[in-house]
Amino acid sequence: MSWVLNSQRTEKSAIVKVVPGFNKLLGTSIDDSAARLSHVYSVYVLLIFAVVVSTSQFVGNPIHCLIPLLDIKDSSYQKYIENLCWVANTYYVSFNEGEFPVDKIERSAKHITYYQWVPLLLVIQMFLFKLPNVIWVLLHAYGGLSLSGLVKSVAEINEIDPKDRENVISNLGSQIDRWLEVQKLYKRNSCINAISAISRYFVCLCNKRNGTFLTGLYLFTKLVYAGSVIGQFFVLNAFMATNYTMYGYEVLNSLLSKRPWRDSPRFPTVTFCDFEIRQLQNVQTFTVQCVLPANLFNEKVFIFMWFWLSLVTLVSVFSLLKWLYISTYKPSNLRYVKKYRTIVGKFPLRTERRLFKRFVHQYLRDDGVFVLRMLARNTTDIVIALLIDNLWQNYVGQQKRQLKNGSWSKNETNQLASD
């Protein structure tokens, strides 16, 4: 049986080595589903679209022009004209317009300048989706804790022998306890006390000594996630020189009214191209009609992207508001820890309530509870409940040692005695 397990692990590691960047693209498990929707699944979707669009542009012929009126029989001339029109841009004039524009300035105002750059735009969007995760992964280590290492250890607890599970949880508890102890304030004055009071309510200050660094940093990345996806609507508006923000509504309105699917002015398939040919001292200007097959696919891509961006926007904004509530409403931390204490059947007694609040607000603080929330996403509730119980025992032990030094009040002494 062990031979089978070892062979399976070997095959899994071999697969990972074949695709070394796969795990990097997936990111770590130190975030939530809303974040992964942006920096994992959105990147996958855009990567697929970028490959398909690039293939259609560089492998096939992205433009075909009608040139029978020029009396050109050599195919090399036709290829030259098509390449020139592809590079120099084309312009769109609807067949419903009464007169074809004659003025060059009027024609240039109708130029379509984006279809050649669609693959590059998709790559830029991938970067914008991935950027918040890169910020979080690079900066969270400055909080003094290897959060990804803890997550990996917690995720493997369910696979180890139950006899060793208690020792692993105890080691994790000791590691978190040492981290919490190191992050405490050792010097106090009026300025530090003022900063500490402000940080207690404004976690965005990212103060390590006041236990708000990880929470504030994660809240900042949530803001970047929401800002990144909303900003992409403005990027697309500028890129296509049209009101892309309303594009999805127009498509829905057309579908609901059961109107036939017509050529979109945003992604026209039939366009016109002006070019000049010099023959000695004579410069002749020609206008040809061209078809852009790539725009058939581009149109469907950007319709899908509008709905995808709308979905990611809603999820990102909701996640931002959720974490803003969790981070600023302090009783939520108390309820969260109390829930796991209840799972193992250790209800806080009436005499322990004040001590339990000190445990959550002064020992764990915002960053400690945040770490527990991240760990809970990668393991079972029982494991987190046992880990919190281990931290509680460590905390009570510390307070009892302080009790021997006579630094506790009579009321606090009674709380520890009852425990």
C-alpha cells in the first residue's frame, strides 16, 4: 500500500516539474475565492483568448481586400496592399450612410486603430488581474510570519497519523505564539499609545506592533482587486475609443428585442482603406474595400469579457465590503474565535468572559484572527478549534506566570483561578 502511495506522489511531482509555472499561476492558498476568481481563473480565460486571437492574426490572413478595379494581376501587389492596410488601419463607413466621406480628416475620424493590438491588450488585462496577488504575496512576508508555510502545514494535518496530529498542532500553536509575542509593543509613550488607538479602528495603517499589518495589507489588496477590474472598463473605453461600458447592455437589449445580429460598428467586418502609390513624380491615392475576419471573433471575445468583467466586479466589490466589515467591526473577531471554542465543547464561562476578550483583542489581535481565518480555508473546523485551544492554553499559561509576579488585579486573579 505504501508503495502505491509513493508511486502516486512521484507521478504527481513529475507532472508538476513538467509545468514549472503551473503552481505559480495558481497562486497560494492564502487568499479567498473572490481573489482567485481574479488572479487565477480570469488569467486563464484571457490567456486562452490571447492565444486564439494571436493565432488568427499571425498564422492566417487577418485581412482581405477587394482590388479588382486597380487592374493588378500580380498577387504580390495584393499581398502588399493588404499588409499595408492592416498596419496603417482601416476606417468604417456604414452602407446605410447616404454619401461616402470625401474629406481625409473626416475619414481619419472613423479609423479603427485597435484590432491589431487585441493580443497585447489581453496580456495587459492579465497583468492587471494578477497584480493584486503579486502585491499580497510579495509584501505579506514582512508581517514576520510565513503564512504560506503555515497553510501548507495545516493542509497536511488531515493526511498524517492521528497520533502525530496533536504534536503538529502543538508545534503550529508554538510558532504562532512566538510570532504574536514578537509583534507586541515593548515601549509605550503618549505618541505610541495614540498610534495604537488609531490602529485599533483603522487597520489600513498596517502597523505590525499593533497587530494590523496583515489585515490592513489584505484589505488594501482587496481594494486593488476592485479598482483593477473597474479600471479595465476605462482602459477598454480608451483603447477602442467607444463607450465599452454600455456594450453589454446594448447586446442584451438587442437579444431581448429579438433583433437580427448585425455588423457592430465597434467590431466591423467590412471596412475601407486608403493608400498611396508613388510612380516617379506621380502620387496616386486609392481606396479599397476590405474584410476583417478577425473581428468576427474579437466581437464575441469582448462580449464575453464584458459579462466576465461585470461578474468579477460584483464579486470583488462584495468581497471588499465583507472584509471591510470583518476588519473594522471588532465583535466579529470575538464571535469567530468563540465559535471554534464551542466546537470542542469549551464554552467561555461567565467568569472567563473578560479574560477571553483579552485573549482575542490583546493576544490574537486582528492579525492573529486573520491568520486563523486563512488557515481555516485549508483545513477542517476541528483542526482550527484544536489550534485555538492550544493558543488559549498558551495564553492562560503566560497570564499565570504574570500572576506570580504580582502584576494582576484581584478580579483577573479570580478568573485564572477558576480556569
